[in-house]
Amino acid sequence: MTAMNPPATAPISCQGLGLRLGGREVLHGIDLALRAGETLGVVGPNGSGKSTLLKLLAGLRLPSSGAVQLLGETLTTLPRRRIAQILALVEQHADTLDAISVFDAVALGRTPWLSALAPFAQADRAIVEQALADVDASHLRQRRWGELSGGERQRVHIARALAQRPQVLLLDEPTNHLDIQHQLSLLHQVQALPVTTVVALHDLNQALTCDRLAVLDQGRLVALGAPETVLTPERLLDTFGVRAHYLTDPVDGARILRFRAT
């Protein structure tokens, strides 16, 4: 893909981003520049590099080539505390201490903003309570982490990220372990937030609701744009190995994909 020169004000961007592990190129030459407030979906087959890309964007891994910019500043030059004030990441398999309460787990999201001169206060408590309400988890606030189901844990992790009040939110398969009701409500809530979001998704019909999609294949960015312009029948066959066509829902006019095995 042609290299881009992203504006300095892009919430998050990368140029020529690549990673080699054990002599193998996991990601190669990724160029992205997000628009403020947009939701960018990252899709691709298993092993295409979706989770790796999010870890590089979050600074959890150092790239072998290229660089990430956060609000126009090179990510590696920023202190971790400053990064955590701007960006929050929810990984697929994040965990925490079994004995901690749900409220306290979500309150950890306020850590980047606290100091000896600014301890946890009523305003922070209100932010934690709002984050719990946003993911329909207020009723879990006194439960212990070890008592939660997989879906409940996922919602609490997302609440913790929301409690950071980030400008950029990175979500790796956030609907894993969630029932269909909470999948739909969570994606709707995330897209309504006044933040810039990068979300890795497996469900391509869920991905259709994003503002733009980045399609990864074998560690390369092979398509970037509006969902229906990149998820063409030809791309779905070449990248995902499935035949598909679009249908229009007669109830609300929404476009959905129907898949067939090759």
C-alpha cells in the first residue's frame, strides 16, 4: 500500500509498522492514520496480525520497523503514565487478582490520573460508577473477580478502560464471551463514545457497523476504507476463503453478509 503522511493531529497513527519474531515477519509495512472520533475495525483471518497490531499501537511491543504516533508524538518518547492518560487497551485474555472487587478492578483505570497530591476522590468514584453503568455491570460492583463468568469479566475489563477516560480506545475481540444482547449493546455503546476506537473483530457483520475497516492478511494491510468497499465478494474469497453476498434487511434496510463455504 502507498505510504501516507498522516496529519500531526491524528489521534493515533503509524507508518511502516512492522514486527519480526523468530525470523518471521508477523507484520509488515502497516500505514494507518485514524480520524478523531472514528471507529476503525480491524479484521482478517486467524494469524493475520490483528492482536499484534493492537499491542504495537499500545506500546506493549516495540516494532522492528516503523513507528507509532499518539497525538502527533512518537509513542516511544512518551512516559507510560502519559500514554495511559491518552490510550486504553482491552486485550482478549486480560486478567486480574481473584480477590479484588469489581469496583476496585474498575477503579484501577483511574490510576494514571492519581498522585500523592491528587488521590482517589469523589469525582473518580463517579467516573467508575458511570463506567460500570455503561457496560451494564453496576449490579456486579461488590462481587469478587474470581466469582465472575467470562462474559462478566470482559465487561468489567472494558469498564476499567472506560474509567481511564482515554482519547484512544483499543479493543481486541471485545465481544468474546458475551451473549448476543451484550455484544450488541457493547458495540453500540463503544461507537457512541466521544473517543477514537480501534477494535479487532472476527464477526464481519459486526464489523460492517464500523466507520472504516482495515483488512489484514498474513501481516499486511490489504484493504482500508468504508466497510462495503473493502469487504467485497472478491476480497472475502481471496482473504477469508469464503463466498459471500450482501442482503438487505427488510425491517431497517441494514446490509448484512451471508456466507457460503467454498
